[in-house]
Amino acid sequence: MQLSLSRNPYLICIVLGAVTAIVFSFWVIAYHSITGKTHDRVKKQQSIWLHKEPVSYSYTAYAGCMHSIVSKVVVIDGNTFFEKAAPEEDRLVIEAFFEAASKGLYEASSIEIKYHSEYGFPELIEVDWDKHVIDDECFYRIEKFKLIE
């Protein structure tokens, strides 16, 4: 019996179906492997932050999607203060950045996260929620992080 793909259309369908299933399986395995490592990285960085979080520090936080928010934060002996009295959603704390990173990993089309080298918190998060939608990109950034002695 000679197998010739050009003479048997059923064999062509079976071979193409098997190849497609194999390629799709590898893609699914690779996707879950990469996202699992990324979620583990966020948890690891959060545990670094919780372990090393200083008692007193300050920073300026920025967030933006359709409009930008700036929040100047001072933490003294574990108590958080904001430079200006702002609405609750304008109060950007570091814990909210970890939540944004986790949400972006689950829901976004693409995300890039850069962490602080010593304390582990997200210094920059850039999120594109849907690659087919224009102007749905968001960012979260922490600058001027300083310890207060």
C-alpha cells in the first residue's frame, strides 16, 4: 500500500488536523508556562516588598489611562499620608501597583513590568488591554522613592 497525499483527500485532512493539533498544543503549553512564571514573579516581588518594606519612606506615583493621576505619598512609621487631599481613587499606594500588575497579567493583551532592584515593588507597569483597540493603554509609575531617616 502506497501513501500518497495527492491521491487521498481524507489522508490530507487527517495529517493537517494532526499537525494543527500538535502545534496548538505546544502553543498552549508555552503560553501557560510563560504566564505562570510571570505570575510567580509578581508574587515573589511582592514578598520581597513585604519583607523589606521600610518603616518610613516617600515617593511620587503616577497612573494614567484616559486621564493621569499624580499622588505624592509619605509613609511615616507605617502610616500613609498624601500631600494633597484628593479623591480616594487618586491615592496611589504601592499595594495598588501589585494589584494592577496581577490584573494586567490576567486580563491584558500585553504588559511590561519593571521592578525596583532593592525593594521589589513595580516601578513601571505598561499595559495594553486590547491590541485591537486604540487608546486603551495604561501606565503606572513610581518615581523619587526615598527612605526617610
